[in-house]
Amino acid sequence: MSSEAIEGKLKSVGETLLGLILYAVTAVVILLLTSIYLYGVPRVSAVVYRIASPLSGIALLIDILCLPLALLKRARSFVGTVWVISSFVFGVILWTYSAVVSYLFWGYLGLFVGLIWLGVGVVPVAFLAAALHASWAVVANIILALILTFGARFLGMALGGQN
């Protein structure tokens, strides 16, 4: 074998080893970042839930107080906007509650599975986890939050579309 052939084989082996090392380092970094992200989600969700929970009660009260104004044609757009904004508050409550429930019942694996579905998968994961653990009060809370979130959004959009 000539020295050029040996040099070519060594170069090929070196490139392969470098590729494997870069792959391993990238995998470790991704795993580390995912772990840091997942570790923080339950804590942040719990804090946001504690802050947003009283706000959802206030938003619901404002929605109920604004609803009679929808009888006035000129105020319907305003009432619709109020309802759509409150639906986002209800949505935050639903998402943070579901993230905490997913974590409490199924740990980081359940949370990870919920988050890989574009982030909104924590709601069905939490629903399934609560149902499989026979926590019917939690299931009822998730259903109520879903109804509030999407009911307020659709009603707000319907009211806002009429002028």
C-alpha cells in the first residue's frame, strides 16, 4: 500500500471520528437544553397559574357584566373584543393547569409528550392522565376551562363580527 492510500484512509477515519464526536456533543447539548426547559416548565406554570387564576375570575365577572351591553348594536363590537381577550386569559389558565397536571400525574415524560404536540398537547395529556387516575374533579376542571376558553372566544368573535 502506498503512503497516499494510507494517508487517505487515516483522513477518512479521522473525519468519521470527528463526525461522531460532533454528533455526540450535539446530542448531549440538546438533551441538556431539553432537560433545563422541561425542569422549568412545571415551576413557571405553577407561578403563572397562581397569578392568572384570580384574573380569570375577574375576567368572567367582566364578561357577565358586559353581556347585557351586547343588546346595544353599537356596543357589540366592544363586548366581542372583551370576550375574546378574556378567552386568552382562560386559555392561559387551561394551559398552565394542564401542564402542572401532566407533570404531577406522569412526570417529565407526560409533560414532554404534551409539549411536543406544538405545546397544546398538554391539555389532552392532562385530560387522559386525570381520567386514567380517576381524578374526576380534575377532568371536570379541564372540561370547564375548555368550555370557557373556546366558548368565550367563539361568542366574542360572533359578537365582534356584527356591526
